Amino acid sequence: MPEQGGAGSGSFTEIRVHGIGDHEYYTSLGLPVQKPLNAWVQVATPPPLPNHRLRIVNWSRSRRKQAGFLWYLAFPFTMANVAGRMEPAGAGAARAALLRTLVGVIAVILTLSQLAWLIVLGETVLRYVSLPPPTLRAVPLIAACLLTAWLTYRYRTVVMAQSEQHRRQLLPLAHAAVVVCSGVLLSVAPPAQLLHRGWPSTPIPGGASRLDAMALWIALSIAIGFLVALVLAIRSNAGIHNGSSPNAPLAAAGVLLAVSLPLMHAVTALVRMLLDNLLGYITGLFGRVRVPQPHSGILLSYDNPVDPGDSRLDLFPFLALIAAAAALVATAVVLAMERGLGLPPVTRGKAARGRWWHDVCAAAPRLLPRILPFAVVLALITMTTAVALGEGRLGGPWLALAILLLQIAGAVVVLVVLLGQLRTLREVLGKIADVAGFWPVRDHPLAGSSYRDAAVAGIAELTNRHSADEVVLVAHSQGSVLCAWLVARSRMAEAHPHLVTSGSPIGSVYAAFFPRTFSPELLADVADGTRTWTNFWRDTDPVGFPIPHAANRELPDPRADGIVRSHSDYWTEPGIVAHVAVLAAHHP
């Protein structure tokens, strides 16, 4: 009897590559079948091992695991980086230039927003220190130096180490120049010192009012982000034929760019609010400073410590939630009007919900150009209305409830992003990060590091190690994207593997929204670079679809046991196991 998965397994090797998420090392074997013996004891049947050599690749513990919470703080920049790859298929020079220009504009605004929040966080800390107000003039310069140092570090350790060479030096230098110039300008002319009676302003003792500079920057940056999204939505709706648009990737890019700015402002506002409260508690506890110094700063407006509702920054996350709710309403309206889709079948079981999500994913390139402009306009209207109705009127128990909810939201941000707690929510964020992390840093120098080069290099090394044998790459979900990229773009010694993909987003996500990269030519290269390419999918799987140039096989779901598997449990799928066994039995 051959050794399971060991050196004595003959000349056939199966290499399994999992999908997104923080997987343990043996999840690619399949889940064990558990049976309870009594209320305290369970017995499990281990997953079956094949009769040939088996190797398991774990790639999710690469860059993102090493970067820790910094990866999540960089997520708004990563969204801009991903949006820059969403060029339509066959895009001419004008459409490509439009996307690059708009992504570049939002990228610069994100960098300036990061600088602004560093200044605001510094001002928040200094308010609890007995320093003269002129000391604040150094905060923009210090913040600019810190951000420039981080840009330089990212350029040397991440951008220079990538395989892609596109604008490696120009982009980080441009962002660093913007940061330095802005830091100097804010130090020389602090906008929060300007007398201003319109919106947004904050009354100061003596009857005058000064500009609430950070609130103004938040409003302007989000308005620009929404305007960019509207431009891309209009462009994506151009040339619609038979209900679909060849420019649908532009709408997806608009969604990412519109979300990136409110996300950055909302998360950082929650962190600032918690920092302010923590400093107030600590200084009050030790009797160092009873209340924060009530003076206007560089970007931070005058704040009366006895009035908990006068800070627009603390209440901004509510506006972000209002915008998110408006986007959900817009999406629901478009889906309800779409013949054949409608709203989710909540009460019809997991299989029906899976097929609904599958159909929604298939229709996404057609739906997004319709949803985006509706969602942006509705979000603008609701946010503006909320500001107009709530400005200076929120108080009493409603204000107390609002502050309590914001404190809870801030605690969740700290627990998930900074401390790595709340496992379920962290896993969801990790999966989103794994999807976005496929793309190397190109359109924003502060985007999260990509795992693609390292993961593909590791899979290639393992494949080449067994190149004397016949090799089959069995890949699930995002693992199929990595293996397809490996076969099409990497040079692997003399290995010419079989490829088995399952639950693959190549046809539903990558070919639909990144058609310039995952083009028909690249998929043809994948087919040419493999002995065979077989793709398994289910109609209950939201992202598993047929792929051009592959031999596509649909799997029944649910199976005879009645369990709906949707996007999971492909490793023990009888059809895939039997297919790999046939390949092993017929190898030379």
C-alpha cells in the first residue's frame, strides 16, 4: 500500500490550492464528518486521502498576515489601486486615460485625507498637553514628514520588490511632493483660524465663528469622489447594447472610488473619537489636565468640552451609515425592477438563495451601471438632508444614544482592526482583503501589499519540484485565479500540469470586471499551458461559473444527502475526486 501523500505515491502528484480566507493547513482535505455519541462526546470520520502523492499549498498566511492591522488601515488606498485595473476590454486611449486620470485624482485626495487625519490626531493629543497654541504650527510639518517617510519606506520595500514596473518611481514621488507642499502650506496658513460664519463653522467665545476646516475637507473630498463615480457611471452607460454595456468595469471602478473616501473618514473619525475620550479619562484620572485646551487648531475646530454634540467629526460616521443605507435602497429598487431577479428569496431555503446570488453575479455587469448613479444621487440627497435637519438640533437623549452607538462602533473598529478580535467579522474583512490583494501596488503607493507574486512563486516552485512527475493543480475559488495566472504568465521549468478549477471567479468576476487583464487571450494561454483544464461549478455558487477555453462541468447541488454546499466543500465532491483519480490512473 503506497504511503498517503508521501514519497512512495508513484509519479503522479496532486497539488491543492485553497481560496480566500485564513485557512488552516489541512482545510484542503475537506471537512470531517461528525457524529455525536452523546451530549459531551463526538466522533469524526477523517477526510479520505487519495492513493497518489498529495501536496497542500497555504498562501493566505503571506503578506496580509505579516502586515497585520496595517493592511486593513490601508484598505481605502487598496480600493483605489484595484479600481485602476478595471479598464474595459478593447478600451481606447480616451477611456483608458479617463480612468487613469480619475483614479489618480482620488488617489491624491486619499493621500491628502491621510495627512489631514494625522494632523487632526496630533491636534487631539496636544489639546491635553499644556503647550502654547503656536506649538500647533509644527504639527502639519511633523505629519508631513511621517507620511513622506512611510511613502519612502513603502516604495523601497514594496513597490521596488514587485514584478510589475509600471510608473514605479513617478507615483510615490508625486504623492510625497503633494504631502510636503500641503504640510508647509497648512503650517503657514492654518485654515481653522479663519473667521467664517457660513457652513461649516464653529462659534468661539466673543461671538465670532471660525471655519470647521476638517469638516469642510471631508465634505469636499466625498463630493469629488461621488462626482467621479457619476462620471464613470455616465461613461459606463454609454454604448449599451442589448441591455449590457462594454464599459461595465468603469461602473465597478466608480463604486470602489466612491466608497474609499467615506470609509477612510468614517473609520478614522471613530478612532479619533475614542482617542479623545481615552485621553480625557486618563488626564482626568491622574489630575494632569482637567479639560482639553479649548482653542482652534490647524484643521480641528474649536471644541467646547461641556458640549458633546458640537463636533461634526464625531458624528460623521452616522452620515456614512446613511449613505450606505441609501446605496442599499438603490440596489434593492433596481433589483426589484429587474425581471427574473427581484429581491432575495429569504424564505425559500439555501439553494434558492444560492441560485439567486448566482444570477445576481451573472447580471452584475448589466446592473452596476444602473445602480451606481441612482445610489450616488440618493446618497448625496440623504446626507445633505441629514446635515440640514440635524445641524445644531441634535440633543437630549437622541444625542446620548448617538454617542453611545458611535462609541460601540469605535470599539468594534479597534477590536477588529487594531487588536484582531471578533473572529467572524475579521474573517469577512480578511476575505475581502484577499480578493483586493491580488493586484500589485500600482495606482496608490500606500495600497496594501499584494500576495500574488509570492503565492505564484511558491506554487511554481512546488510544481517545478515535481516536474519529473505528472502534476495536477486542483484549485478552489481564488486559488484558481492564482493557478491560472501561474500557467499563463510564469515560466515553469518543464512542468505541463493538468488544471482542475472549482468555484472559480475567473469567469464571473475577473473576466467581467478586469477584462483587459483576464482577456480571452490570457485564458487561451492557460488552456495552451496545461495538459487538460477542467472547471467544475454549481448553479448555487455565487461566483462559480463556466470559464471560456476550459472543459466546464456543472455539479448537482444539493446532492443526494440534501445538504446545499454552494461555494464550499469542493474538495470532497465525488465528481472532482473521480476526475483526479482518472487522471492519476491514466498517467504514463
